[in-house]
Amino acid sequence: MEEDLEQLRFPIGKFSAPASSMPGIRAANIRTLLQLTRRLRVAIDGLSNDQLNTPYREGGWTVRQVIHHLADSHMNGFIRFKQALTEDWPTITPFNEQAWAELVDSKTLPIETSLVMIEGLHARWVSLLEGMSTDDFHRGYNHPENGRIPLAKALALYDWHARHHTAHITQLRGRMGW
């Protein structure tokens, strides 16, 4: 039972930072970000409002909240990258993702607002990422709870995050036969 809950919570496994930050790995991470909106649109295609309001697991967020969370999280990620590229190891401000997911916009707003937001945000983020040098990926930020995060590791984390939450939706669809 606990193993099943773990699989529902982490459908692609927990994040594991790559051992190195080779250009090919970074390019694959960037492709994931570039393709996120398209993959989300495929994952939610044809879902009804009731289905969008279905949690991906008991006690978990609804599909709607997952989509809005991705916009919130990746917006923060983009800002963190810009801070790290323009400041010397800035200390970022974490956000309470659970509390944000419970706000009225995350629970009721149409998902299209966040899909459009992610699409525009990722167009800018990918442009920034593709213009970064190898040295830039060694820059980073200080996270008050997680310590020093080099941008290469942060990029891998947001790649994982995109695939992780997309899998929440696709696996829910599979379990429900949608």
C-alpha cells in the first residue's frame, strides 16, 4: 500500500541530480521545457471540468491545481535563473506551494490561463537557457532549505518537475480510463 502511494506521488521516481552537466544533458533538459505546454495539452485533451477537478491521488492536487502549480513553480524558477545570472549566489525566497495551490485562482481559474502563461514563460526561459555559456550553468542561488543550487542542477530539477506533473495527469487518465 505504501509502495502504491509512493508510485502515485512520484510516478517517474524522485528527483536525482545528474552526475554531470554535459551539454547534451542540458540540451535534453531544455527540450523538455520547450515541449511542456504541448505535452500538457495532449495530457488534458478532452477532459471535462469535473475531470479537471479530480485529484491525481487521494489527498493530492486536482489536475487543475497541478497545471496552475506548474505555472507558479516555473515562474519562480525563471526568476531564480535571472537572479543567479545577474547576482552573486543570491538567496532566493521559497514559496509555500501547498498554500499557493489552495488559493482561489489555483482551484477555480480555467487552466488555459496557466497553459498560455507556461507557453510564453518557457519561450523566454528557453531563449535565456540557449544563450547561457557553460560557465553560466555553474552559477547558482542559495535556497534557504536546500543549500547552494547550481543552475545546471536547477535546470535538471525543472525538467524532472515538468515530466513529474505531466505523469500525474497521464497516469490518472490511465487509471480512470479517460
